[in-house]
Amino acid sequence: MHYRTPLREVRGLGSARAGTRHWWMQRVTALALIPLVFWFAMALAAWPSVSQMEFVRWVSRPWNTILLLSFIPAVFYHAMLGIQVIMEDYVHTDWIKIMGILAMKLLLAFLALASMFAVLRLAFLG
Amino acid sequence: MLDEVYRQAPRIGSGEAGPRRPLSPHLQIYRLPVTALLSITHRITGVLLTLGLVLLALGLMAAAAGPVSYVKFQAFLTGYVGQMLLWGWLYALFFHLCHGVRHLVWDTGNGFTREHLNIIAYLEIAMSLVFTLAVFLFTRFL
């Protein structure tokens, strides 16, 4: 009777053709963020002096909505990948590292979702 | 006394006792070159920018929740702490951008000679200041 599944045979043997994905996605999001960041920086700098009504009007302009909806996932994903590397480098206790990275990713995903939801709500419902 | 400590300290990577030699320039006795300072600053700004994203999400949610919560968030943004955080975040953003672009250049295999490294390091600092100042002037006078 064989209880050993094929998974046991391949575990720990290295590449599953996914090894460069983290590195690559960090670069892809970085490239996407280069133009977005200039637009976002100017919007952010003006934010404090804007009333709620003006802000709603700004968010619901089509180009602003779509730029926000591009910026938010790109920036949160980029942050997720970067913080993961830092935690992998500086946290040396395995279980704390693994649970920490998991918690960080879930939290950032949740915040990204909240941001996207807020933008959509402002754009469509005012 | 100290000799004895060194002699008995285990060597890194082996179970045996023996003389422990310095393995690499130690952070406390090694003066960091500007490139190393920028490298660690890249990480620090990355962490700070991520913390700022939490505030971004809270701000957008405050705006979506309605005028009352928006006014509270706006009061925070226009206060001393809020303004410091906002402009600190923007500077961190442009620093991270400049050093990030250099990383992308490095990925192509270019820009590794010593003269290059130092010139571009100072250029990065200058450009991040220029971008921040440009945004500041843009929002004040346009």
C-alpha cells in the first residue's frame, strides 16, 4: 500500500517555475507606479485644501477614478512585496516570520479593498 | 581575557571552537558609503510609505462615509502633524521613486562603476528634493 503521494517526491526539489515571480512583479508594479506616482503626488498635496464636495467631484471625474483604481492595487501590491522581503530578511524565527508575512498581506489586501470600495462609492454614489 | 573569549567562541557555520575572525565589515566600525546609506534609506522609506498607505485607506473611507468624517480627516491633514506626515510621505515617495528607478537601471546590468555609483547617488538625493519642491510650488501657486 502506497501512502506517499507524488507531492512528497517533488517537495523541496526547487523550481516550480515560480521562483522569479516575486522579483518580476515587484519590477512590473514599480514600472506602473512611475507615472502614477507623479499624478498621485500632486493630487495628494492638494487634498488638505479641498472640501468633501470638491473631493467627491474630483474622484468621480472618469480619468481620476480610473487612475485611482490603477494606483491603489499597484501601490498596495508593490508595498506587499517590499515589506515581505524586509520581513524575510530581519525576522529570524520561522513561525513569527510566516505568520507575520501572512498577517501583513491580509491587512494590506483588506486596506486595498477598502480604498477601492471607497473610490467606487464616491464615484458612483457621490 | 578577550583572547580567551575569541578562542573559545564557536566559528560561524561550524560546530567547532577556534579563533573567530571578522567576517565582514561590521556596521558599527565601518563608515557607510553614501550608496549604502541610500540603500538602507530605500528600505526605511518603503516601510514609512506603507504605513502612509494605511492613512490613505482611512482618508478615502472617511470621504466615502460622508462630510462629517471627512471634515475630521481634513482637520488632521491640515494640522501640524498631518502636514508633517504628508510632506514627509511625499519626500519619502520621491526618494523611493528615484532610488527605485536606479534599481531598474541596475537590473539592466548598467551603472555599477564606482564613479557612476556616487554621482547617481547624489543625483538621486537632488532629484527627490527637486520633485518634492516642485509639487509644493505647484500646489501653492497653480
